Amino acid sequence: MPCRKSKVIWEIGAEKLAKGLGGEGLKLDATKIEAGGKLVRTYKDGDAQFGVIEIKVTAPITDLGGKAAIKVKAGSMAVSTSGDGCIDGTTSKGKMTTVMEFKIDGGGPEFTLSIVAKTTEVRTIVPLLRK
């Protein structure tokens, strides 16, 4: 099945995303959030239709909220997810990789702080064979 490559297929609402990701603590600048997803390609694996989907989110972090002693001067969050799996529901087979990176520069009355945290998660789903 042909698909348009490198084109954003859908955008994700920034206000809802800021609330969902931030919750009661982390505060994001919803006016500067960039978020969207795209279908990269489709292919057949036997009789099943598969597809590769990418979702990317970048957002400025403005506050850590609550009782955090750190005042944020500059902060950012980036999340990138790539999923390769069955898109027609005939199997649960697939693989997803998510990379999250947070950067915060800030401090308090008597200290400065620079934090960079990056994590990668890979999930592989293989259906169990029935006896």
C-alpha cells in the first residue's frame, strides 16, 4: 500500500498534551509544543498488513511545580516513538522504540544545576503459539 513519506499526517493538540504530560508537577509551555505523527511506510508480512509509524513531541519545560527547590531557567523535553507492527488487527506482532530526553538548567538561591536525562525503551511483541 503506498503512503506519503516524511509528511505529518496528524497533529496532536498542544493544550491537552501539556496537561497530560505535565500533570500537577511538571509545567510545559503549551504555546511552543510541537507534536505530530506520521505513517512512514506500509508493507505486507504474509497476509498481514504492517506499518511503521513515528510520533515526535518537543516541549519547553517552564517549571517543576509543587515544592521543587529548583527554579527552571531553561528546560526542554523531547519524546520520539517509532512503532513497526501489524495495522490490520490480524496479529499483535510488532516492535516499538521510545527515546525520551529531558534537559533542565536552573537552580536556587545558593546553587545552580544542569540536568540531562535520556532513556530508551524497546518493546518487542511476539504472539504466543496456541497448542
